Amino acid sequence: MSGKAWIFGDEINSDLLAPGLYMKSSNEIMASHCLESVDAAFAKSVQPGDVIVAGHNFGVGSAREQAALSLQILKVGAVLAESFARIFYRNALNFGVPCLFFPQYKEISAGDKVGVDAVAGKIQNFSTGKSYMVDPIPAHLMEMITDGGLIPHLKKKMAKGHTAQGLQQ
């Protein structure tokens, strides 16, 4: 996948991704306000496949899964960050949003065209010509992400006749 880089700093809180003011609204309305207090143009301008690049502890704060859901609704291609809040990281994978630990996040600028190969762990900055290798997302998690997240993945497995016992193996 590839897209435009959207740059955010450290400690991007889950409340910024899914503002509490919109929690009783539809998920789509909530997503339309994603990160608006940091970048008012983000939710209105982000395109499918665009990549969020951030610093330390992305997704910190409340455990609301709507933070990751907002990124899925907006069709963010991936999140690259120095580190993630643990619950946000798992929620993002569960919603099919690839998240990769990217210590070189400061080498990407806003608007750069970025390519992400989560399976190979390869990040390319097409704007500068630089490539980076990071830890890939494990194959079993990439299968879940490719299926659209945890629930679609489980539905696919169940449709193929896998039992709950077989899913644990």
C-alpha cells in the first residue's frame, strides 16, 4: 500500500482519534472528527491508503476501540510510529489497520509519498528515495488484517468449517 504521509507527534491520545463529544453519534460522524483538534484538515482530506507517521506512544489514553475504528472508516493504510499504546495497537490490528514500529519516523515529512509492505517490513519514502526495514507484522496477524480485521477473519474461518477449537491452534 502507499499514500501520502500525515505527520503527528508524540502521545497522540485516543480521545483525539475518537473525540468524546461524538461518542453517541454514528461511527462515521465520529470518524469525520478524527484528529481535528491536531489537524483540522485530516479527516476531510485523508485518502484511502494514506499513512499516519507519529512519534512515541501513539493511541495513549482511554481504551476506546473507536479510536482504531475511526482510522479504519477513514481507510488509513497504515500507522507508522516509534511506539504504540498497547491497547490501541491491538485494537488497530483487530480493525484491520496495520501498525508498524518505525523508529525513523522523523525522517518522513508531511506530504511525502510513502509505501508500506507490512509483510516484508519495508517502508519506502518515494519522495526522498530512502528505504527502511522494520519488524514485519507476523503472518497470522497479516492474514487477519487482510481479511478486514478480527471479526471478518473469524467469520471467514467459521464459514470454512473451522471450529472454535481449531481457531485456537
